[in-house]
Amino acid sequence: MFCFQCQETAKNTGCTLGGVCGKKPETANRMDELIRQLKLLALTRKPDRELGLFAVQSLFMTITNANFDEARIAAQLERAKELTGPTAARAPLGVLSCENEDIRSLRELLTCGLKGIAAYADHAAMLGREDDAVYEFVFRALAATAQELSAGELIALVLECGNIAVKTMALLDEANTGTYGKPQVTRVKTGVGKRPGILVSGHDLRDLKELLEQSKEAGIDIYTHSEMLPAHYYPELKKYPHLYGNYGNAWHRQNSEFAAFNGPILMTTNCITPVQESYRNRIFTTGMAGYPGIPHIADRKDGCPKDFSAIIALARTCPPPTPLEDGTIVGGFAHDQVLALADKVVAAVKSGAIKRFVVMAGCDGRQKTREYFTDVASGLPEGTVILTAGCAKYRYNKLPLGDIGDIPRVLDAGQCNDSYSLAVIALKLREAFDLDDVNRLPLSFDIAWYEQKAVAVLLALLALGFRNIRLGPTLPAFLSPGVAKILAETFGLKPTAEAKADTEAMMQGK
Ligand code: FS2
Ligand code: SF4
């Protein structure tokens, strides 16, 4: 196997003997076969809705920590072969077969961006929103990674990938808000109730909605975990009184948190970590998520909801969760809510009460070096507001950072895809201050990345014109020195360094 798609890849070069994430070599190889087959499919056929959705779901399955079930990947591969049909095209080769490291790097940057787009496109599709332009690009870009394109042609596709990422995140934003209402500022409990519970993790809001509906008379509570926290902000989800609170933290602490939860756990997407005995008999997957030997809740058929009765029945036999903490988290600052506060925000900037906004969105991870993000958040001076989205927020969303007037110093817009909301806010602030360039706002970016959705988010921010973004805790291993140099020279992209020095530099607009 060879995999270097995530931030935790071995020695920041590549996993070869097994994944740091727990992915086995056989599963990694099967995923590579699936990606190669998708390239053949893209070289052979034009996407209709069926093919487009198939391709994005296949890409989604190969994202870090989404699906460890080799049998499911193998079944997807077989289907990809059927859909491709007989082909005279040369079989695309593996990642390392390309000898030019810059071309290889650009192909992988593009593939990772596509995987992120694919995850968001699937969530939108689950809510009935699809865009043919997204599928067309996914096919064109997949095909391009299997052709002999120049570095210039690949760079153009990487930039287009950023534009398509913006389009896809906007589509998902529309799907989420159109279905569940506009996020509202909400205080979410972090303690536990007395009833048994089901813990829902991942990003798929429709799964949560159907579970809430099916469990409302069952005498149990539903808790969110990690990236599902923002579900509490949506009117059509928060209206369920048994959506009790958020339990635990970001994905990488699931071993101890799932053990302590005592009840069933539903993984709707990534991030899954290798399943432990302490909760093995009460964890389920659904959608594109999978894990060998773990029950999988089947897809919807003929427009009917998924059947969560087995999880609900199991929950009723379990003890209530063991408390981990007892406080609250405030969130729901997606673009609509922040823009409703726009007058206050603009006045606070003009009076000097707000000196700077720092976007600290993205992913969390288990490495000690990620304490950098907590250090930056706590080291930022009082006149700064942190705009966040994604599971990166757990590094600072429970710190007592206070408010500026009635504006909290950490504004959580939602899941990683809601980074789109942060970009909308920034672009609106540019208008409010009548600036010709968004980079003249008192705004810095300090982005934490882990998996491929963060790559799509990064490309989206670059496409929207944001410059001088810090990315950490390390730059992606798939960026060759040559490609990293192009990104630094063209967009000012730089790696995070030491927390205090970075904080001071950001306060000076550097
Ligand atoms: Fe966090 Fe994991 Fe959101 Fe990423 S729960 S790192 O997949 O997508 O963010
Ligand atoms: Fe390694 Fe990350 Fe790939 Fe897992 S997803 S095998 S940790 S590079």
C-alpha cells in the first residue's frame, strides 16, 4: 500500500505497512483499485445523475476514516467495473507510477480536492440537491489525472476544483438550510440526562433527522458527537426535545468517550477510529461509512426513511451515559445569524473593540502538535474574534474566552462544510467596509487540516481570493517542494510555525 492523503500519514511521507488511521494494506489497495476504476469510468462515459452520484459516493468511501470495510469497497469496485463496461483505454496507473514529482503532486492535490467535494455533494444529494456541473467536473478531473497533462493544465484544474468546491458547499448550505431552517444561536448542553441515549456522529443531518423522528416516543435521548454538534443549531432538528445535548469532543477521543456513553453509537460518516471491544457490540454505521463486522443500517429505498429500529431497541436496554462534563457550548453563527449582527460587528470594528477576526476552521487530530491551535486561541488578544467551523473547534470551544459586547469571541458556524459560511461572512464584511480586496479586511486564516474535505475547503478559499492562509500542523505530504513553492508564491500559503510568533504576526496582518 501507499497512502499519503491525510495529515497524519506516517513520518509525513506516506503509510506503507498499514495506515496510522488503522486502514489495512488490503483495504488501501482495494481503495486504490476503486479510484483507478473511477478514472477509467470517467475516461469512458459522461456522467448522468446515476453515474455522478455513484462516482461521488465511491470517492467519499475512500476518504480518511470513512470506510474500513474491504467487502463494501470490493462491491463498489465491481459495480464500477459494470458501469464502465468494456473499454479499450489503457488502465490508469497508481499514485507512485508518475515519476515527475510535481505532476504527481498536482494529480493528488486534485484527487484529494475531489474527494472533499464528493463528500459534500453526497450530503446535498441525500437532501435532494444535485448539480450536473459538479458531476461533470468530477468526471473531467478524474479523467485528467489519468492523462498526460502539463503542470500548467493541472494547476488550472486545481483552481477550478476550488470553484467547484465553493459551488458544492453553497449547494449543501442551501440543502441544509432549505430542509432544516437557518441555523440559530443556540446553547447546547454538554452534560447528560437520566435516560438511555443514542450517540450520533459524522456529518449526515438526514440520518439524524430520521432517527429523531423514529425515537421520539421511545423514552430515550439523542446526543450528538464531534461534527454532529451543529445539528442543534437547526430549527427543524432542535425542535425535538429529546435531542438532549453534545457528548464528548472531536473524533480522535472516541475510544474513551464511546466506552463511557454506555448506549448505541451511530456513525453516519467519518471519522471512525478502529473499533474497541468496550463498545463493539453497540456501534453501527450507515451511508458511506463502514467497518468490518459492525452492523450497517441499509440505505433508503423508494423514498422511505432508513430503519433505525434496531438501534432504538438496543438503546432501551442500555444504562444512561456516564457524565464527562456539565456545561454548555454556544454556536449557530452561520452566515445568516452573523449578518443579522452585521451592524454591531461593523460598529465594533470601527470603534476598535474588534481588532481582528481569525478564521480557525478545519479538522482536529490526535497529534500533540495540535496544541498549537489551543495556544493560538488562548494567546490571541481580547479584541479578536475567532470564526470557526469543523471539528477543529474542539481545541478552543470550551475555553473561557468571553465576549466582546454581546458578541462571543468564538463564533461557531457549524461543520467543516460550513467554512463556506465563514467565506460568505468575510465577503459581506468586505462590502460593508467598501473594500476592493477581501485581503484588506482585518482578517487572518489559521486553518487546521486532517482529511480531504479540508483540502477542498482550502482550494475553495483560494478560489474566492483569500490569501496568506496558514495551514497546519504540517503541510500535506502530497505537496512536492515545487508545488508548495507555487502555492506560497501565488497565494501566500504558508505552514503554521510557533504559536506565539504566529499570533503576533497575524495581529500585524502578516
Ligand atoms: Fe473532523 Fe473528521 Fe469534518 Fe473531517 S470529524 S476531521 O472528517 O470532516 O472535520
Ligand atoms: Fe495513512 Fe492517512 Fe492514508 Fe490512513 S488515510 S493510510 S493515516 S495517509
